[in-house]
Amino acid sequence: MEEHLEELVRLTQTAGGEVSSILRQRIDRPNPRFHIGTGKAQELKILLGESGANLVIFDEDLSPAQGKNLEDLLEVRVLDRTELILDIFATRAQSREAKLQVELAQLEYLLPRLRRMWTHLSRIRGGIGLRGPGETQLETDRRLIGTRISDLKTKLRDVAKARAVQRKAREGEFRAALVGYTNAGKSSLLRALSGADLFVEDRLFATLDSATRMVDLGSGHQALVTDTVGFIRKLPHHLIASFRSTLEEAREADLLLHIIDASDPDWEEHRDVVHEVLEELDLTRRPQLLVFNKIDRLTHGEEDGLRTRIRTIDQTPSVFVSAHRSESLHKVRDALKARLRAGLRHLKISISVADGETMATLYREGEVLGQESKGSRVEVEVRIPESLKGRLEQKPGIEILEAT
């Protein structure tokens, strides 16, 4: 439980809050009225009076009734974990798509809690026009929110269509997607692999917008690598649904790079959390590579122990790297290149010596292993994607043979 509370403290700090005190309670089942027990709720009220705090954050999700009852008792704003994460996402959203996604998640969360929000506003701000908004205003707001939710979903469907067009244009390219727990170092790793200038910061949910960059794998091979939003314990379902179009990038990937913070003592739980989210998105069948990042923070003994632990609990291929040690990144590039090559067709292609366009395409999109002149034609031994093979089959004057 301590790890969960430590993470809640970090989330609070990320949102700009300062934690004055922590109150714990173990319960067999949530209290229908306050989630916590009645006595503990009274203890919390006393603690608030002593500390002067003006906000209470629960690590668990609260029902609309529990939230209202707690605010009536405590006379301060009460947030649950989901609402806190939604608030952080709202401050982090930069692109139009991310802003739409976050707003949709917030409104879907808000709708069943509208009465509590109005009551809180009336009590805290007071004043003419804010006392007792009444059922008429509540129903008006419900309709407005419902209309806005419908509008946001329409706009996000348009965004999803645009993303689908972009993915269509990338067909034939080898694609990988970075997934992982928040702050595992995905953006740092993509920046180190691609050399691109990406925003990187050591904090939870530093970036929400997916970024795709070309990564040179060597030997003439390249991969399109996409960074995705970080996961976290109890990631709100509204957010998963709203960010589904962004996470479609992972669905289309040839390989998922599951980035794990090797220096985090809770890495096993974080790995399981990511697996659960991937399961919810129906992505667990995608080929995966575990990338243990931040090994520069480990001693040699700790790294050896980690390698031994991995061999005993997970058969998924894994590599150990640091985004700050460029010499270690060849392991990721080699793994990407091996996966790319595994998906290539090994063929011999006979073309006219005058067909410079096809020869250039083979060098640009495939791997030329050798060539042999045969009079007016040249026989080229290559590894190429299935999509390129299909295009070549449509061109006259080209003969494709299976390599021996």
C-alpha cells in the first residue's frame, strides 16, 4: 500500500499540490456513505482542521454519492484518483487531439457527479445567482454536457479517420510502438534512438501526444517508432476510451517495445499494469520486446540480479539499455532489425538492366544481398516486404523467383 500512496503523492505534486498529511485505513469493503468508515471520516475532519488543508484526495475511486457526502461533512473539495489524473492530463494536453480526448474523458466523468459539483460551487463561492441552482439548472447543464460529449466524439472520429489515412500512407514501413508505465523513459529513448528534438521531463505524464520518428537501424534499414501515452495503476477507463485512437498506433505496430524503468523497485507491478491495459486494448498478441531502461542507475550486481530475475519469470525477449548511454542502444536497433528481417521475403528478382527505377526501389525499400548480370537482364537477390513484392508483381517485365 505504501507504494500506491507514494505514487499518489507524486501525482498530487505533479498537479501542483503539496501534501500536508496522509491518513490510512484498511477496510474489507467500502463504506457506502463515505467509502472510509464513519469514525475515520470524523478523524479526517479533525486532521483537516489541524493541518489547514483545503483539499482531500482519495487513492480509490469514489461514487458520486460518496463524494457528495464527504464534501458535506468535511466542507472542503474532495477528489478521487481518477479526477486527479484527469486534472493532470488537462494541464499536459498540448495538441488539439489530446485536448479533445481529455475533455471528453472529463465530461464523461463529470456527468453523473454534476449535482455534487454544483453543490460544491454554491457552498464555496456563494453569492447571488449561485445559491441553490435547482433542478432546472442541473437539467440544463446535463443537456449541454451531453451535447458537448456528442460533439467531441464526432470530432474524435474525424481525427481517427485522419490517423487511419496517415497509417495507410505508412504501409510497407516497419513500425514499432513504445508502450510502458508513465515516466519509464519512453520519450528519452525515442529521442536517443532517432536524434529528434523531443520534449523530455522527469515527471509523471510529461507528454500526452504521440510522436512518430524515423530510426536508422543500419544496413539500409529504417523503422518508424511511435511514442504513446504512459500507463499507470488504475488508469481511468474514460481516458483509455478517449485515447483509443492514439493507441491505435500500437495496434498497427509490427513490434511493441515495452519500456520498463529498471531502477524502479516496483517494476514488476508496473509491467503487470501495462499488460492489463494492453489486454483491455486487445494488444497482448502483438510481438513484444521488453526494454529495461535506466540501467545506468544500477550497480553491476543489481543489473545481474535483474537479468536473472527476468529469465525466471518472463520468456519475452528483453534488452538492457540506458537512453543516456548511446553505446547500449545498438541492442534495441539490432532487435528491431532482426524483427524487420524476419518479416521480409527472401527472393530473386529478374529485371531489365535498363530498369533503374526498380533497382533503386529495391535498394531503398529492401535489402539487396547480391546481383548477377545475365545479358540484357540482371538477377537480384533481395529481402523485401510483402507489400513491395505485391507492387513488383504488377509491373511488366519483372520476374520474381523464390530464393533457394
